[in-house]
Amino acid sequence: MSRSPSLPFDLSGIRLQPGRGLARQLYQALRERILDGRLGGGARLPASRELATRLGISRNTVTRALDQLYAEGYVAGRVGDGTYVAELPRSRPTPSPTVTPAALDPALQRLQAHHLPLPPSGAPRAFRIGVPAFDLFPFETWARLQARFWRKPAAERLGYGDPAGDPRLRELIAAYLRNSRGLACEAHQVLITCGSQQAISLCARLLVQPGERVAVENPGYRAAGHAFAVAGAQLCGVAVDGEGLDVTALQRLENCRLAYVTPAHQYPTGVTLSLPRRLALLEWAKRVNGWIVEDDYDGEYRYSGTPLAPLAALDEQQRVIYVGTFGKLAFPALRLGYLLLPPALAERFARRQALEMRHSEVGAQAVMAEFIAAGHFQRHVRRMRQAARSRRDALLAAWPKAIRGCSPLPAVEAGLHLSIRVESLARERELIGAARAAGIEMNPLSDYWLPGSEPAEDARAGLVLGFAAVPEAQIVEALQRLRQAWKL
Ligand SMILES: Cc1ncc(COP(=O)(O)O)c(C=O)c1O
């Protein structure tokens, strides 16, 4: 190491802020100067006592900073001879620039701009939205099937599997969709995903180029909108009325080739997309040579009214990508969902899935396959539908009749939640604040609109309530508390 003891040791510019980890600040300031060459290799550091005096900090703090620099090889010491800046290789790493939002790449900037609040966690409470009656899940059966699978797993299942998912599960899902949803489909069109969200993200990454327009329902499922926005899409909110998505408004949108919709039970309004609108939507996709992502997240839950065939069942042009999830039938934490893809897309999606995560975890897929094959799934679906209906009835029967500024409860023919209009944002805030203070969950309808879009603020106000999360007695008890909280 060549020594340059005569060089004055320049501490100018080092400003340490009290109370914020002085040793760390000093370490960072010295490291930055060593890396950018302001402190050249061989420069001798002043003694720790002197450094402490010049910087106005304790000697202990200096020692801690120097110890760290020493441990990482930025300085070297010789017994009795002080501490020197180490000779770093010529192609030394440049210090990472301070990352400002402007310096982030566009994808990261989009991620920051589309921050998605997480759904509530913890044990379900009245009236949590988005969760089914998972207190009814047959965990004993599931545990037995799990144990059977893991006790002696076939060796060929423990390596890398098909990126599209467990072949048996795909067969069984295809058969289920043929029988219960009227979809003419084959197993090779099914791709197993880690829940609907991953399925929607795959669609966003594979079907959208940055800058392209994507139509989403407004109000709508914000997590889907976020996935498209993060993939670079320009979101276009399309209004929803009593018949579902306003397809005429969609047809007027120029340069838009992808629409994300929830036709069975619009999220969050609960409207079902009418048959004429379904046909018009399919016609739109054909005309623009585009895609429809049909999210059938809670399609199994229909209590009355005519069940309409999914768009994918009416799709003669192979333009619909159907998204399904086990999250609303079993429980969300299972993270098991699927895509039913037009045959022309199946290979591309499987390749992308392989790139992103190889494939979903083998155990849950194998156990779900056995769960379906042994008839447990169909039984469970029937039970869940009955339970959700009876929980809906408990809510409808005990809901307070006249709440100032609130529309009456709508007819609830499907799904796991309902929404009620409220006269103004101020009243929405007041009702939700009082409910939350009483330990009752409900979501503001105003949260589901795209920022900066129509309609005027007060027209967005409302309450969204899930009714399936807890048993009837808890619903009744929560409504009693709500009456007190709302002073009814
Ligand atoms: C509209 C919609 N789609 C999909 C899902 C389910 O998502 P996942 O399967 O990723 O849990 C939800 C859950 O709340 C939802 O509301």
C-alpha cells in the first residue's frame, strides 16, 4: 500500500445529523468518498480521537464507523501506524446513485403509482367482503388427502412439472366447467394459477403493450385495474348501470382492444350483465380483434333469477379468457385459481408461467384434484351456496329499515356481497366511521371508482358489505351493534 500521509484529510461536506445513527452516517459518508475517489487509496485517516473532535462526535461513534469500513475492506490498518484507505481495484464499483422516482425505470414507477391497499387480514368479521364461509370447509377431509399425498409421493411428481399445472386437476376443472358452466372446453386450455390475481396479471403482461388502452368497469375491481396499469396499460373506466357494463360506451372508445369484466356478478355493484349486453360485448371483441377477460370470481353463488351462460360459453370467436378461483369456494389463502384460454393462447401463457414461477405448488393441486374426483368439491359447493344464501337472508331480515341517506337494500340474487347507495360522500364516511368504531367492517363504494373519473363525487357514495364471512348469529349480533353505532 503506498502511503500519502501528507495529504490533508478532507472532511468538508460531512454533515452528521444528531439522533439518526451517527456512526452509520459517518460510515456512509466515508464510504461514498472512498468509492468516488475523493479519498484516494493509501490516504491516512486521522486518529479516531482527532476525527471525533473535528466532527464534534464521540470517539466511540468514530470507532464504530471505522470498524465497519474495516470489516468491509474499505480501510486497512497497520499496528502502530494508523488507518489507511484501502487500494481498491481500478474498476471499483461506482456508488449507487441516490434513487429518485424520476430515475426509476417506467415499470417501477408504475408500480409506485398504483399502490394497491391489501385486503383486510385476521379472523373474518361481519361484514368482510371477498371471503366465503370458510368455517364450513371440510378441513379433516383435506388434511386426510394431504397426508395421503405426502406420505408417499411418486418420485416423478417431485421434480419440475407441467407449467400449465397438474394434468389431472386440469382435466377435472375442464369437466367441471363443461358440466356446471356450459363451457365447451378441453384440459389443454386450462392453466392453473396462484389464484385469480395471478391469472389476471398474466393476462395483463401477455396481452397488453405499454401505452395501450384497457377498459375496466367503473366502479370495478381495483386489483385487476392495478395489474393492467402496472403492465403499462392506460385504464379507461366504463360506466356500469342496471344491466352491467355500458357496452355502447365501450364501443365508442378508440384504440382499446381489451376489456376486463365481471359479468356474473359485477364487482362491486352486484349487477348481472344482461344477455343483449353480453352479445354486444362479444361483437365488440370481434370487431376490434380484441380480448375479453371474464372474471367469474363468485359465479357458483346464484340464489334466484336466471343464471346466464358465461361469456366464454357464448364466445364463437375465441376472444374470451375465462378466470376462475377456488378462493371463494374453499378459502383465499389456498391461492389456487385457473385460466380457461382460447386454444391459440394456451401455449404462450404456459411458457410465460414457466418463466415466472415454473408452476404452482404440487401438493395443493394434487389434493384439489383428489378432492374433486372423490365428489367432495361438488358437495362443498352445494353447502357453500346454501350457507351463503342463508347468511344473505339473515342480513336482509335484520337490516335496519330506514337509515338516513341510504337506499333500501337491493334484491341480492347472486354472489357474496351487496352494495347500497348513499346520498353523499360525507354520509358514507360518517356511516363507515361509526361502523368501524363498533368493530364492524364494510367498504366505502367510493373507493371502487377510478381516480379522476365520472361521476361527480357524491354519486359514488355507498356501502359494500360481504354477507358470507360469518354465521347467521354473528350477523344478527353485528346488526344490533350497528343500530347502536348508527343511533337507529
Ligand atoms: C372481482 C374479484 N376477482 C377475483 C377475486 C379473487 O382473487 P384471488 O383468487 O386472487 O384471491 C376477488 C376477490 O376478492 C374479486 O373480488
